[in-house]
Amino acid sequence: PCGNSSFGTTSQLARVSCMAKNNKLVVQMNICDYQTCNPKEDKHCPSDGFYQFNTDVAFDESGAILGVYHKSHLSGTYPMFNQPATPDVVYYDTSFGVRFGMFICQDIGYHQPRDGLLAAGVRDFTYSTNWNSIPPLWTAVQIQQGWSYSLGINLLAANQGKPPRTDGSGIYSKGVALATQWSLSTGTTVTDNKLLIAELTTRSNMMAPNEILESTLVETPQMDAVESFDQPILEYPELTQTTCSWGIVSGDCIPFQPASLTAATLILSLNLTSKTNEFRTCEIRITPTLNNTMAGSSTWVFVALATSVYQPATPDQQLFQGCFLMPCVNARTSKGIQHCSLGYSDNYITALQQSATHFAEIRMGWLTNVNPANWTVLPLVGSDGGGLVRGGLWEMAKQVVPSTQPLWAFVLRGHSLERTNLTTFSILSTVCTTCQNGV
């Protein structure tokens, strides 16, 4: 487009194309793509006679177009935008030997185009989004980092820098956050533009396109029901199962107060039955810190949840299922149901931060003796310092979380995929007294 009179000199395509050419860079942008069509010739053509796609376009160092991707899964924007009849699988090869796969926003929650890109040998991904973060379970950086980790890939994610909700960008390598931008503050609406820079080793050349998907996905063993611990195990018989609710979403849960836990390990288990009648038992093992005074009187819940999440103006529903450990903010009980708040107000954020706490160890997974199934699982960790675990991610009983970052969520969120076996994660959290730079 740069220098092509048919595009004009002021169009976004021409301007970004020239930006790539003048600076000898590979550049990717998000834009709206308008395409006319004939309903008589194209059965998918809208009645108004044109498609309008949420689109990413990539340019090479000469300003030429490398790839054009149309968002495959709309969220809240249909029918203003259209989505392809089948998900686009679009990637491009660069002059420096990296093959990048393209996807947009809510595409991150679906099997396609992800699986098609992995099958094409893509291990480096570019991702643009306008993500509305909802702590403690749905912040942009949580989703990005968990996705990078579960697939063992590199991810370059660009969100709008508009706090307090529409921000959260990062550069990740196999789940390690190399550079991020994220803010929990509700006190500002000033756009926070930030250039993120990190050095990455491409994963593309490490895998041949015809290699099976299992070779990329990170695998860890399932939870062993007879696994031993150094500390005695107490079952805390006073804890009981109930139902927890967050607005229109509810699931089986077990409430407890971290401050009341002793130094022994708390073991909780819940059954999870999905919409496809797949049955699993999820178990969590929690070891509190020896000095758990930071927990205050907050109520936490261990939740098993499987439900279809319907959003208006969204053609494709998502199955929201998994096991969650998180605070029950502004907890109240009504008709036997434990109600918890969810939102992004100043009062909610303050209550969430006050509920965040430390644990010596958390281990969560699926029991092997109850119909083990293959899942794609996004491990999501939230903390008060930015929603991320510093320095790495979920290495079995090795990862240290700085004392300035008490946890507010530990989640295994999954959906069925027959070629995946990713089931158990552990996290070790301590109060740092001899750490360097808090790590």
C-alpha cells in the first residue's frame, strides 16, 4: 500500500505500510475490513450486501502485506461485525525466519484457529485485543500468560492501554512474562501507552509442521490420591459443601477462612459434571503459612464450575468450566447460597486487595481414579502486584511468590480436547525475608 495511489496517502493501510517500509520493520495492525458480496451468489453474505470484519494486517520490511486475518469468534459486536463461516487459519513467514500465527481477542478461548496454526508448525503468535479485565478470574494478563504456558509457545499480546479495565499487554515465552503492562487502579482513565521490548528465541524452528499436537502441549502428572506430604493431613470436618453464586453464574463450592487454618494441609475435593456429562473429581491441597495473619477474616472458596456463558451479540458460546480458588468478596449467605461480589468498582478492588493472602503451598488437579480425561487447561494465577507470578510459572513446588504479591486467585480453567493431558499444577508461596529484589 505504501506509495500505491489506489490506497491514497492518508489511509491507515498506507500509513502503517510506509511506517514498516521506512523503519525496516515487520508491523502488525488492527483495522476494519469492508468487503462487498452478493447474497444471491454467497449464502453467507449478509442481507445488506457487505461483510465487515475485525481484521489484523501484517506488513514486511518493504511495506508489502504479509498476511490478513479476520477475527473468527466475535464477542459482543455481532451483527455490526461479521465472522468467517469457518475460522481463518492465517500465518506469515518473516525474513528473519519466524512463522507468526495471527488471532484476535476472544479467539483465545476457542480451539480454532489455534489448533490449525499449531498443526501448521506455528509456535510464535501475535495477538491483538480489546480485553475488558474482570478480576480475580478474567484479567488480560492472566489469560495471556496461562495460554502461553499451556501451549509452550511465544505470545506477543497487545491490548488497549486504557485503565482501569481495557488494558493488559505482554510478551511471554512458555508462560514466563518477559514484559507486561497492566494496571488495577480505578483512579485513572488516562491512556497508558507503553512500548514493550523483550528478546525471544523462536519456537517455530524447533517443531516440524507435521509433528503431532501433543509434542507442543505442556504435560504434568495427574494428582495422585495417595501422595504423601511432610506435614500431617487434616480434613477440617467443620467445612461443608454449598453453592456459591456470582450474579448469573453459580457452582458447587466449599467456603473457608485462611486465617483459621493451622500449619497442616487442608484437602478439599469437588465433583465437576460438564454440559457433555463428563465427570471428574477436582482436588486441592492447601498448606497455610506458619504466620497467616495477613489473611485477616476474609472468606475464600474452592469452586467447581461448568456452565455455558452466553453473551449478547456473540454467535459462539463458551463453556466456562474448571476449578477455582479465590476470595468470596463481600460474602453473604441467602437461602443456603453463598453470594460473592464481582465487578470493577473502587469498593470491589479494595475488598479484593484486602482479601488477598499468602499460602505456603497450593496444589490442584484431577484425581486419577475418577475417569481421567484429556483437557486443554489454562492455569491462571492472580496476585496483588499485577496478576502475575514473577520470575516463572507453576514449576512443581519450586516457584516463589514475593511477599508483596499475595495471591487472589488460583485456577485451572479447561475445555475438552482429546489430544491434551494437562492436569496438575502446584505453587509454592512464601514471605520473602532473604530474597533479592523481592524474588
